Amino acid sequence: HTQVESHAENLIKEKKVIVKKRDIIYQIIDDVKAIMQASLDKVRQESESGTAEIKQTFKASQLGTIAGCMVTDGIIKRQQHAKLIRNGEVIWKGNIASLKRVKDDVKEVSKGLECGILLERFSDYQEGDLIKTFEITYIQQEL
């Protein structure tokens, strides 16, 4: 049940201080918790959606090197993020530039099917490499 003093109003605006007027102290505690929670960075979470194994590479004059793959798990979708794994180490991370199935552009390829994958700004494919696709979500942290 307090008010802001008139001589403090200019200083509040200048320093950009957040002022909350509440009747019950529990409301102030809830406000402070909400402000603290909003100031926390969101946590990045990757959820895998598909895996493809490179069986063969192809040279295309206009595109560069294309990875001929077999989808071994899940679904590979063109708009997802991808990482190339060689001998258990992540060699490259980025986006899929092109996804083809029998020379046709497709949005997704399911498990057990073959496809051609072109990764953005990457061409050093080797047979046996794995391309794993994933989606990124950001989760708000809790106090």
C-alpha cells in the first residue's frame, strides 16, 4: 500500500527501473519470480528424427557432390537441421540444401528408402558416414 514519491519518478524513468504496486506481498513475490524466470536464457534441445547412411557419392556438374543414402531410421525431412557423423565424431552441422528421391525433389524420405542428400556448404562425403537430422526446440528454464 505504498506510492512512488514524486521526486523519484524522473530517476525511475532514467534508470528504467521496474516498479510494481501491489496490495499483497505474495503478489510481489510472484512478480519477482516471473521477472527472474523471464531473464533466464531458454535451453536448446535437439530431438533426432532420422538417420541416413551414405552408401555412395555422385558428382553433379552444377551442384557438386551428392550423397547417395539409405534411410536407416526415422524420417529425413528437408527443412530440418542435419549433422554428418564420421567414426562417431560430428564433422559438420547445418541445413539440408536438397533432398531427392529418384531425381524428384521431395519434402521427406522414410525408413528403408534410398535418397540423394546435398548438405549446405559441404562436399567431403565418404561411404559409411551417417547423416542425422534433428529439430531444435527452446525450453524455458524453471527457477
